[in-house]
Amino acid sequence: MTHVIRAARAADLEHLYEMAKLTGGGFTNLPPDRRALTAKLERAAAAFANSEEGDPETQKDELFVLILEDVATREVRGTCQIFTRVGQTWPFYSYRMATLTQHSKELGRTFRAEMLNLVTDLEGSSEVGGLFLHPGERAGGLGMLLARSRYLFIAMHRGRFADRILAELRGVIDERGGSPFWDGVAGRFFGMSFQEADYFNAINGNQFIADLMPKHPVYIAMLPETARSAIGLPHPSGRAAMRMLETEGFAAEGYFDIFDGGPTMTARTDRVRSIADAKTVPVTEVRPPDETATRALVATGRLADFRCCFARITPDGAGVALDPDAAKALGIGPGDTVWHVAR
Ligand SMILES: CC(C)(COP(=O)(O)OP(=O)(O)OC[C@H]1O[C@@H](n2cnc3c(N)ncnc32)[C@H](O)[C@@H]1OP(=O)(O)O)[C@@H](O)C(=O)NCCC(=O)NCCSC(=O)CCC(=O)O
């Protein structure tokens, strides 16, 4: 069965809503709220329609929403997102872990105190997020297609993206849907439970968090053990996402989500494996793969016409021969240009 990644459209609202209801909460980029999702789709439609790359210094934060579709049934099975430049409209806050080592000669003791500082260091970065694959499709490689299609999209529209990319992994949530990190840190300044804050966040955005967040450093030693042990720990369902980010070269560099303490991973854009290895070539021929064919992710099209799928390709002179299923899924033939990266 062939699946293809394509640009999201207004008609995908119900599909996104159905998937958002399956996330189990705390999934900032995919809230189960039709109004918030409609706003996302409108923002994405504007981004896909904007053919001007613009000046990177004055660029807005544009959002691209992509959809995974079953080519045969046209069913929507997953989604993912790319933000071109975070922190342009509102500050983009993170917690950054800092260490202060102090020594007392009289006591003969050295103490290392770790603290969380509220920072906007990651402002101006691009972001990948909102990665969701229908539970019935997991563990078959489609999560990887979704995640990596974004890196081909970035390689194909490089001028729109920053030199650093971040990804925020959802933090730990307990059996009651609460967040131990929220309860131990931010929750003390908001008078709301994590679930209430999560709901408010989905409807109104997270500016209220930045507004009320304590601005002084938080000493980790003063936090309850439950909050402390949640720092930098991804939600169990996000482990596959974390693993894929690591494979691409992303690393956790001491930044955390101010809301749930989940790890923020970062990478230099041009060093992200699927971006660095992406190549653009013409399609010379469409033919069934033989034993010399290799498995690849292949993408084509600009902005709203972007499409990406798994394919089998064979080097052919200055170009590649493409297998017929992929050619059909991408809607291309000999003479068209593709971007590809090994699977
Ligand atoms: C994240 C996806 C889309 C991943 O899809 P799949 O589960 O099908 O992935 P997969 O192909 O089985 O696995 C991908 C890679 O992760 C590894 N892997 C799988 N499960 C793992 C686990 N429990 N611990 C460690 N590694 C694990 C696999 O071996 C494989 O790596 P190898 O190839 O090396 O063997 C899905 O799990 C999902 O929808 N999860 C629920 C929503 C979610 O938590 N989304 C992430 C939110 S965080 C976010 O959106 C930001 C991050 C981002 O956007 O990229």
C-alpha cells in the first residue's frame, strides 16, 4: 500500500480533529479544538500560498501542515508540522539548565546547584512538531516517512528556514492526566491544574504561561522529587519521535519546555542528516525496480504542490529511474525533478 505526504487543506479539519482527540492531551501543536485547528489550517494555507521567500531577517513565523494519505483509499492516516521561525509574534520561552558550583573552604565542601533559567535563546529557530501517526499504522515505517518528509521540504525551501531547528517533546503525564513538572513549578503561580492550563492553552495559545511564569531562576533542589525527576524526560509515547530526532542528529542541549518539562531538542539545519544528504536530480525513466534499485524517500513539487513518498530508485546517468507506484503517488514522470534521500 502506498502512502503519500501532501499539503494540508481546509477540508482536512475533521481528520485533524479526529487525530487530535487520540493524542491524550498535552500535545500543544495538535489540540482537540476545531477553532484552534481551523486557525492552524488557515495559517498553513497562507504559508503554502506565499511564493515569496522574503528576507530571512524580517521573516514571519509561517506554519506548514502536512498530511499522510493512503493513496488507494485517500484516507488520512497522520500529520506533521513545520514552523519557519518561532518567537516572531510572541516571545518563545524555554527553561535552560544552568549550574552554579560554590566552594566553602571552612566546611571543606563543594556544592553544585542546578537551576532552571527562563530564556528566549531559541527565538528565531525553525521548529518541527505536531508529529502524529494513527495508532493503527504504527511501527511500520510511516512515522519515519512523516518525520523525514519535513526535512526534504526544508531542503527544497531552504531559504525560508533558519539555521537552527528545534523540536519539543511532550513531557511526562501521570495516570490522572496531570503533569508532575507543572504541579511542582508553573502550577504554583497559575492556580490551575495542568489539564485546565492545557485546555486554556489549546484555545488561547500559550502567552498566558509566559505572562505569569516566575521570571527568577528556579533551584532544582527546592522542587519536589516528582517534578525534579520529570525534567527532560519525554512522554513514553514520544520515545519513537525522540529516537528519530537523534538519528537525524538532534540533541538535547539543556533546554526544556516551561509547561511540562519535556526536552527540547535542537540541531543545526544544514547538519540534519536528511537535509545534508538530500539530492536533487531529474527523473529519467519510470520502470519497475530491479535488484539494483535502492529504497529512498522521494519528494517533488513546491509549497502546496509538495508531495513525498517511499520509492525505489536506480541511478541512471545524471538522474534516477523511479518505480511506477511512486511516480503515480507523486504525479510525475520522466523530465520532472525530484529530491531524494536514502531510506
Ligand atoms: C511518533 C510516531 C509518529 C512514530 O511512528 P511509529 O511509532 O510508527 O515509529 P516507528 O517507525 O515504530 O519507530 C521510529 C523509530 O523509533 C524507534 N522506537 C519506537 N518505539 C520506541 C521506544 N519506545 N523507545 C525507543 N525507540 C523507539 C524505532 O525503533 C525506530 O527507530 P529505528 O528506525 O532506528 O529502528 C508515533 O509513535 C506517534 O504518532 N506517536 C504518538 C504521538 C507522539 O508522541 N508524537 C511525537 C510528539 S513530539 C513532536 O511532535 C516533536 C518531534 C517531531 O515533530 O519530530
